[in-house]
Amino acid sequence: MVLRLCELITVTVPPSLPAGLNIAILISIYYLKKKKIFCISPKKIIAGGDVQTVCFDKTGTLTENFMSLKKIVTLENDDKENINLCLANCHCLILQDNVVDGDGMELALFNYSKAKMNYSHITVNGK
């Protein structure tokens, strides 16, 4: 039974398929280079053809020793106050010696919300 399955796979998958995929990847790399796009993992080009949403994270962590958030862009008219409340409260930050400390990304989000933390509660926009 297993031998028959192996024979079926061997017959149905053409031997030139891997070569054809490699040629398609090489052609894709050529066109990406013409657009000044450098791909560090050529095998991921095939999966990239199905991408519909791209999120970029340029935080400066290579040149600075901290993360920062400059702007939040929403597609719909979301309530900015609710977004700030979420940024100010959804984290695992701690207050230690009157200094907020924790994960760099969470610190950046918390600082963007302009919230204040003390030992009993968090204040956002004076509320």
C-alpha cells in the first residue's frame, strides 16, 4: 500500500517542478532587484505573493537603546480616547522607585498615551 502511494506521488509530481519553482524564484529576484528591493530569504518570495497587508516597524532600536511610537493611523474614525485608554492599561509594566519599567514595546505604547502611573491607579488625560 505504501509502495503504491510512493509510486503515485512519483508519477503525479513532474520531475521538473522543483527546477521550475527555482526559475520562478530567480525571475522574481531579478524583478525585485530592478525595483531596489533586497530579499534575504528567496524561498519566502512565493509566500509573499499572497500578502494583502503589510505592517512596518521602524523603531530605531538599532541606533538608539529604546523604542518610540510616533503616530497611530487608523482606517476608520476610531475613538482616539479609547485607543489611549487601551494603550495606557493593557500592559505588564511595573512602577519601581517611581519609574515605570518593563518591556520596551509596552513602554513605548504607554508613553505615547501620555498616561501617568502611581501605586494606586493610572491617569490618562487627567481622568
